[in-house]
Amino acid sequence: MKITAVRGFRDILPEESAVWHRLDTQARASLAAYGFSEIILPILEKTQLFSRAIGETTDIVEKEMYTFPDRDESSLTLRPEGTASVIRAYIEHSLAHQEPVSKLFYIGPMFRRERPQKGRYRQFHQIGAEILGRDDPLIDAELLLMLQDLFTALRLEVAIEVNSLGDAVCRPLYRESLRAFGESRLAELCENCHARLHRNPLRLLDCKEPGCRQVTADAPVLTAFLCGPCRDHFAQVQAYLRQENVAFTLNPRLVRGLDYYCRTAFEVFAQGLGSQNSVCGGGRYDGLVAELGGPAVPGIGFAIGVERLVMLLQAAQEHNLLATPDLFIVPLGQAAESQAFSIAHRLRQGGYRVELESGNRGLKAQMRRADKLGARYVLILGETELAAGKGTVRDMQAKQDRPTAIDLALPAQVMIDAIRNLNSQPLAEKD
């Protein structure tokens, strides 16, 4: 029987992993520019962490987590999201006592037992960031500005939507207003919304059913219920974004699916992904650290869906992102193979990517392989080259040989520089 990957889990093959590497590299550079440091989190956590942080009434906790008992019968869960784990580590290691403000980011896999679909898997990956210790509107705007810088660096066009979810003062009033609205239109709502109405009315606005979306189009707007401090906070966030020309849209329907969010909430959408076009979401969660047993420290963060972003990058890329060799060495015969083995080792120690074929393969076969790998330069070693202690360089881009031979005894850096510098010399027709 043929063994295949588990449904909802998949292999990331080399051509795609090169795109992942590009995204990972740029994300790290953008986050570093804004003062973030990486935290590497365990994949497995106590189930209680997520039921307390995410909320027992969310779909994630109710039906989407991979949960199982440990030997002592305690419940363990493969992490379904990263924020709760960051907060757990923040509290456990007393980071609040070490620095007044922590700016942390994480990159890694998450797990949810949901229905697999395009760009959505049971093992998926996120790039996330959290800022703990600041509640001012400047830091909210700065986080959104960093995201714009990241997507601009990746040359992706995105749309940012923002909203304010209020706080403990004004949000309860809105919840009651929304609950009353839902009860007045109960017959028109789906069964899931019937349950949400009593447990978390804000999630009525998050329902994807067309009928529910049509009904809730007439629902009261949260921004109309904001208290003075929340209204001022949200206005200042918008002012900072406009100051730096960050394009955004106000979306009063935007809510977060998790219970711990307050005030600033945002989502980033991209073209080319169909209806599932959200690539990033986040917002402020000022009460979460205290809820998990830590100090009353405010926080804000986001999570980027890597798989969806990779799909966009693959569609937009103009060239293959697989790493190409700095040099492809073609040995012709056993004696040349031994010499090429030593040269390749010396160059690799010098930090260069070198491909080496067997000396038993013919010249044409090796050259086809070099061309397939995208090698710009090929070093050919045959009997004539060995006798002279030199090698012939072929420029695969120009499809011609270089007239100057390369001394095989040169140091790695000098040899590579000599090969690259041959570009400025006249070309000789290939044999």
C-alpha cells in the first residue's frame, strides 16, 4: 500500500521552500528594523492555556484543536495559534520585570483540525509578533506601518482594514445592543449564529453565511458606542497612519474571532486568493496577560498566514527562486574527479555553493545538468587541464568559453573572483 501524507498536512518541496525562505528572510529584516526579537516556542502546550486565552466559546477551542491526554491524564494540545504561547512564556520567565516593553516575534507551525481547502491546512504556519507593555495609539500605528513596509518589500499589493472594538467600558453596551438586534432577526440567522448570540454576540458579524451577512448589514455599528478614551485612541491611530501615507479602510464589521481583543483591530487582504483572501489579522488585547495570571500589561500583535502569502509570492515571482550554484565543476575521467573533489571542498569551505558531477559522466550530460540547475559558470577539468594545472571556464549565460584558464591552486576567494572577472574579457566561441 502506498503511504501518503496525512490529510491536511503536506510536504513543501524545494522550489516552494525557496519562496518560504525569501518570505522568512524579509520578515526577519522588517521585524528587526522595528526592534523585535525572536522567541522560539514549544509546539505542545497545556490545553488550559488555550481555553483560557482564546475563549471556550470559540470554534478553535470547541472543535478545531488537536488535544490528547498525557501520561498523568492532563490534557495537552498542539498549539492552534501563537499569541497565547508568547504570553505564557512572557509570564513564566518574568519578562515584564526585565524590560518595561517586550517586542517579540515567532515563526512556526500551528495546528487546527479544520476542513482543508486551498491555502488552508491542518498544519499551517504563521509569522506573528506581539508588543507587550504599551497601550498608546503610536505603537498601534507603528505595528501597522511595519506590516505595510513588509508587504511593500515583498512587492505585494494589499488592503488594510481597521476598526475599534472598544474596551471594558463601552464594549458591553454594544454587545447588548447587538444581542437585541440578533434576537429581533433570529429567524433569519443560521444555527451557529443562534449559539453565538448568547455566548459572543460580536461573532455574528464574523459569520460567512450569505444570509447572515445580509441580515447583519443593518446591525448597529460598534464605533457609535465608543467611549471618549476609545474614540480618541482610534482617531489618533488613524492620524498617525495618514501621516505616513498608510492606505487603510474603516470597516465597522471587522471583529476578531478570539475573545481577548479590544480597541484597535485590523486585517490585511490580498488579491488573487478568491474569497479566502485574508493574509494577516491582529489587534489589541490589553486584558490577556492578567487573564493568564500575569501583571496588568497591555498588548497588541498580529499573525500572518504563511501559506497564503507564499501562494501570492509564487504567482508574482518572475524567476525561479531556487538557489543556483556559484560554480558547477565538470570532471572528465577518474583523475579529474579526484582533483575536482578537492577543489569543490575548498570552495565550499569558503562559503560558495558548488555542484560536482561524477567523472564517469560525459561532457554533454554534465553540461545539461549544469544548465538545468541554472549555473552561470562551469569549470571543466579534463586531461589537458590537469596537465597544465588549470581549468577551462564556460560562461553558460553567454554560451561561450572564456579564453583565460584558471589556476587550480588559487585560494577559494581568488578563484571565484577570477572566474567572475572573466566577464570583462573578450569571448571565445565554444568548441
